Amino acid sequence: MRTILTAILVDPFASSLHTEEEEIANLIEDYTRVLKPAKLDFYQIHHMGEVKPKTDLILFDYGGMSIGNDMMEHQSRDVVRWAKDNPSSLVMVVSLFTYDHAVRHLIESELGLQAPHSYAVEYEGGVQEVHNIAVQVISDEKHYGIPDWFYTWATESKQKKLLQNMTFAEAYGSGAATEKLLPGHKFFIPTASFITNMVKLFKGKNIFDVGAGCGHVAQSLEKTKKFKNVAALDLLGREDQEFPVYKCDARSFPYPEDSVMIFCRPCHGRFVEDTIRQAQTRKAFAVVYAGLSKNKASDLGRYSRKFTLVGEHVGMDDENLWVWRIK
């Protein structure tokens, strides 16, 4: 049985129908039932500064104190920012009023992502771009609107809770799953030297394989069981995918602090530079580049001189390994 650390944030005025205590009791009863057989470890918070480390789920129901002040917007902004900084945890917005009047606007202004009106979410099957903020849907008696990636992790004890559990459709809407897939070409085949160097340098870190393609590099790293988590990111899907790949734009992805980004024979262009800039913004631990010496300067651009050679013959085409230790 999985234990899910769950924070509850409701406003002291609650609603015209229930007291604060009754609101909390109802949330505990509802989500205990919906996420069964998982065990939910509930605790109440009054602001986001009280969220405990390793919290998996936040139930956010804040709207009654909005009259005559900006508390609802203030709390909602902190919730959205927390979701951005904790991409493998989930925020469930219980109040449709709070979602429509604050949260969805802050998703757009803070994250730059689309967030439809709750009517579209509840009655027309609308899906938000942001994967870990969801609106409670009472009509969905089984899931309550909880995203499939989180529901599967919560109710199936063998599932891992990281972004790789999400399909393209779950992350970006039902249309994404039917898009045309690119051929499953592999431009980089790692050798034992690649794995050895990665474990030696980054054991215990969160690893993000950027531009992962088929996901085979991420798979080889995951098999070592030496890293905290391994996730594969790509903007497009591939045929013959070997490892779950999360569809996203790596240039704006909310990497957890102290993570490691790796580029293995990436596509040429500004993509790598823009992603490295995001890595700096997100306080990454390091950026890794595996490629041919002749491509290093053009792939890494103005960051090229910051990278140090740490390994040779790390790929089947005699690629080398360079690292920029940001921290």
C-alpha cells in the first residue's frame, strides 16, 4: 500500500454550507475513497510556506475570503508556483470559483500555458497544458478529475511517480497521442564508458535526457539503479519507443533544482543553448554533452567554452563526453 503525503489548504470562512472543519472532513472522506487502496497522510496548512517536503498532493479549496481582499489570488499564485517547482506532485483545485477567478489566469501569467474555463474542463473534456494542476470534477466518480499519471501511481504500488509515467495524451491533450511519429532512428548509442562516467559523476541525482528520441539512453541509465530518477523529454514522439518519453518543450520545462540535463547528439540549432539557459534559471547541478568534437562549438554555442572533457569513446561513433558543472 502506498502512502501519499497530502496537504489541505482551505480558507477559514469555508462556505455557506459547511464550516472549515466540515470542509476538511469531506475532503478527507472523498479522496480517501477515490484513491483507495492508497493510504493518504493528511495535514492542514494555512499557506504554502507550511508545505512539508516530499508532499505528493495538495487539495486547494480557497475562495470564501476573497471578498474585499486579494487573499485568494495571493494563495493561488503560491500554489501555481509550487506546482511549477514540484512537477511530479499534484495540485487538485477543489473550488471551481477559485479556479476560474484566480488559478487559471495565474497558470497563463506565471507558466505561459493555456488553462480553459472550468466549464470546458468539466463538460467538454477540455485539458490543461499544465500536467500537475487539475480541477476537481465531481461527475467523475472514479477519478474526480485526477490525472491518469497520478491516479495510476497512487493506486498501483509498483508504479514510479515521475514524469515518465505520463503519456503524450495525458500531458498535452487527447490529440497528441494520434500525432504522426518520427522514425525511431538512434543518433547516439552509449557505450559502457558513458554509463560509467555518468554514475561516477552524478550518482543519486535527477537525470533528464533532453531530446531523448526513443528513450534508449534514459533506459540504459535507469537500469543502473544509481540515480534518484531518470526522465526522458522530447518535443516529438518516435516509432519503436523503448522508454516512456514525456512530451514537452525542454526550453521551458520546470526542472527540479540540482538536476542534471544531458544532450546526446542533439539536433543542431538554438535549442541546446536555450535549454542550457533554462537549466541555469532552474539552478541545475550540471549539463552534460555527448557528441562529436566537430559539433561541440556549434551545438553548445556561447556556452561551449564552459564545458570540460571528462570521457572519450562514450558512443559507438567515438563520441566524447563534456560536462559543465554549474554548481
